[in-house]
Amino acid sequence: MGGLRARELCFLKEVQDKPLYCMCRGVDDGSFMVACDVCEEWFHGKCVGVTEEDGDKIDLYARPDSRKD
């Protein structure tokens, strides 16, 4: 049982060491991501409804709820 706990802690440490992105606050999982040109945050395409094909056609992207303060 102690071994399972140690593995869980190692996994959490690995995830905590990676930067978080997107509105889902997930890590870079290798899937297509798009950067918001307003807030400069990176988002998983699937979370913001942008496919990689669509992303190739976009010159500037602003997520729907992004605005300059």
C-alpha cells in the first residue's frame, strides 16, 4: 500500500513541475494549442473550439472572453 502512495506522490510532483495552460488549467499534453494575442495565454484547441486546420488559417486569435484591462 505504501508503494502506491509513493507512486501517486511521484505523479503529482511530475504534474506540478509542468506549467499549466488554458482555461482547463491543464499541462501541454502534446495536442494542438493556440495562443491568444490579447492575453498571451496558450489554450488547447479542443477547449476553445479551434481545430489545427482552423488554427493554420488564423492570423490573430482572441479567445471569446479575453479583453485588455
